[in-house]
Amino acid sequence: MREMADKYHTVLVVGGEGEKCRVVAEGYGFKDVITPGDIIKTKDDTTPFRRLTDDEYKNSRFRDLKNTRIEAVFVFADSRDWAGDQQIILDCLMSVNGHLGTRSETGNEGPPVFFSHTDVVWATSHEHCRLGMGALRASLEAVYKAITGRELSTIAFGKPQLGTYHFAMRLLQQWRKDTHDINKPPRTVYFVGDTPESDVRGTNEFNDVSEAEWVSLLVKTGVFQDGATPKYQPGHTCENVLEAVKYAVEREQARSKGEIDDVDSGIDSESACLRN
Amino acid sequence: MREMADKYHTVLVVGGEGEKCRVVAEGYGFKDVITPGDIIKTKDDTTPFRRLTDDEYKNSRFRDLKNTRIEAVFVFADSRDWAGDQQIILDCLMSVNGHLGTRSETGNEGPPVFFSHTDVVWATSHEHCRLGMGALRASLEAVYKAITGRELSTIAFGKPQLGTYHFAMRLLQQWRKDTHDINKPPRTVYFVGDTPESDVRGTNEFNDVSEAEWVSLLVKTGVFQDGATPKYQPGHTCENVLEAVKYAVEREQARSKGEIDDVDSGIDSESACLRN
């Protein structure tokens, strides 16, 4: 994200409660962070059906929109106002080069839009999964197409994108060095997750390209439910996170006793367990 | 709509401020009208990011959701909460036969969804058109597809559906009878509108099948803006509504003087001007 902050100076950041996403973005190093609240405070007919609350109004910042150029849009957390946020993202997308207030004749001269993940649904206390950020992404692409007739390409980071796994690998290596004084990456990583489309898919795909072994462990306590057929096949399916950790520990113990195949038996068992 | 009220007993009605759409639906004769607010009041984890305001909570009604069967969904006005309303509509769509709380294995056993119009954008005080009900419809269809892999067929009433024009014709005939004691439909109807995709399209298509002549007059003061190429060609383009009315009056005057072709010259000029 630091590279993004070096590349894009003025960015629109969408999602989350109040000012949280602005604070996060500034923490990543972004120099000039605009929120939908800033735009609505400055021009209140931007969103016909949304009025800012007193707190939102107080925290939002007036902007000189005529002289503002949005260089990139980041959706960092779930939108609390799908209609308004999509309207403002579309105003950016359909602008000439991110200059708010302009309209491109072709509709495809706007800045890039990044989503921090693409899960369409997520598990909550509700008996059925609820709409998540991937649903907003599908919505935005459909509305853009309905208006412009064009396909919209948005960019996802996070799972199942491999960059996420590369990043986790770097973190794990650093953690091993700092806490255990072992200066090499783990040989096996167990990835515990509840969503086949992101957790299992990304882990499996990273396993295909990584020097380490990545094992996807799918739990039944979230998005994936017992009885369903997962779209992406996990290494193993477990009842819950505790069972997944037990599975990983037992597999490593069996391996160290030579009970299972070990393609890399010259190295001590050096594995990590990541939880989504 | 009266036929709909006879056909569907328990309906979910979406859109608008507060209780307005419930009142409208009850006015149409619907016997049992549920709003998204009723469902959220009864089960508040339905929409993870939406809490009802005090007023919404007071006006919304507890329902026995386990024993409620939604027979049809109507979107009567612009949604004030796209995420929550779409979540609740999807819960209906993916239910078995409208029984809330159930999930169909195939995802296509839910009730029908009706939209009262399909304009993707509409003109407001903002310099660029804002998202309207047609955008919500595109969004709902896309999110449904992202979850189920299936295409969703929603039903639109209102323009450009021909039923709307048949209804207008009946109203005009009744009005002529009541106020002018003329018991026949108008010969020519001028339809003034700002949206090529609904106003012009519907008028042109109805003109093809109606015994009356329907002339579409497109104004430049709304969704359609000067310089653009309308997707559907109007009979005439006018600066504004006043110019459109003048155009219609002058055309009728010219016709009565025999200055323009009149395929039906045996009948006195009996025309009406409808404004969208």
C-alpha cells in the first residue's frame, strides 16, 4: 500500500464508519485523502437522498472540487451508503482524468478503482450470509455498464490475489527472524478460512507457485456451510478453527515421525498456521 | 395496480421516505404490506450496517417472520438504503416461495419483483444526472447473479411499458367525457418528456400499435442534454416544456388549416398534450 501512496497523491477513500477509512489511508501514507462526506459537504445535491449526520458534517472537509483531481479510488471497507458512494465513484469514473465536475465523452477516462477484497457475501450472526464488498463491486460494474454501455475493470487486492500471500510470506519470515531467530521462510503454511472463493482459492493458487507448501483448511462456521459443495477444493475441511489447528499440528507431528510423505525431509518441520 | 392487489395478499414494498410507500400500497388496495423496516425491526441483524432511526423504529411493525410469506416485491420509489433493501429483496428472491428465513437450493423459487420504472438516471439540480431506480434494478440483477450464478428477471411497469400508455389513454378518454362530454379517445397525443429511453421510446412504440397518433416531444431541460444523440428519435426536440406545448398547438393549428398532412381529416382536431 505504501507503493500506492507514493503513486497516487489525491485519492477518494470509500467505506467504513465515519472517518475511520481516512485515518487508515493517512496511516498508509496517502498525502491527500478525500471521502464521500467531503464531496457531499461541499456540494449537497451530489446525493439526492443522503444527508450527512451532524457528526459526519463536522468531520468532513470542504474541498475546492473544481480544482481537485482524484487520482485513484480505494474501497477499504464496507460502504454504509451504497447509492451515494456508487454515485460519487461513478462521478470519478466518468470524469476526464479524475477532475470532478467534468464528464468524459467516452466515459472511460477516469481513475482506477481498487477494492480491498471481493467476497460477495460474509458470515454474520444472521442465519444467512450478508452482502459484502464483492456485491458492491458487482453492483458498481453493472450500473457503470447500464449508463455507459461499457465494461468496467476494477482492481481487487486482498485474497485471492497472490500479492496478499506474498505479503503474508514476508511477514511470516520477518516474524520467525524477530521472535525465533530463524532467518528463512516457513516450509509449510496452513491457511484457515471460511470462504472457498477467496481463502481456499488464493491458498491453492499460491501453493502452486510458492516454494513453501500452503495448505488450505476450510471451516464450516462461516460462509461455507456443511453440506454445500465448495467451489474450490480445500486441502482439508474442519468443523471449526480449533479443529483446523489440531489438524495442522497432528499433520506436522506425523510428518516429523515420518508417517507421511515429506518431499523435503532434510529440513526440520518449520510450519506456520495462519487464520483468515 | 388494483389487479395486483387482488392477486398478491402479502407484499414487500420498497423505497421512499418513512412510511410513504406503505400508505401508497394500502391506497392501491394491498391487504398486507410489509416494509424493509418491519423486517429490520423484527430481526436487526438482517442489515449489518443499517440501524433504524427512532421514527423508523416507531412506525415499523413487528412481524412473525417464520409465518410470513411474501408473495411479491414492489419497488415503488427510490431506495434510501440500497444495501439493506437489496439484501432484503435478495432474501425474498432466494427463499422457497417467499417464506422468509428459508433458502431455496436453486435460488430461483422466490416471488416476482416489480419496479415502478426503469430510468437508470434522472435530472436533478446537480449538473450531472443522478442514479435512479433503473440503476438499483441493474445492481440487484448483478448481485443476484454474483451469488446464484443465475440471471434474474425483474418486471418493470411504468414507461416505456405499453400498459402505461394504455392506462393514460383510458384516463384521457374519461377526462374528455367528464369535462367536455366527448365520448371518444383523442386522435393525437403529444407526449413531452426528458428521457429518450423511457419517454420517447414508449411513446414511439405505443404510436406503432395505437389507433391514436402519439407524438414524442423531447425537451433539453432534463436527462437529455443539447448536443447528445438520443438513443430513441423523438418526433421533435424542443428547448423546454413551454416550447413543446407551443409546438403541439401550432402543429394542430396548421393541421386544422390543412397545411399538414392529415390522414384522418374527417375528424375535428381532438388532441391532448401529456407531460411526463
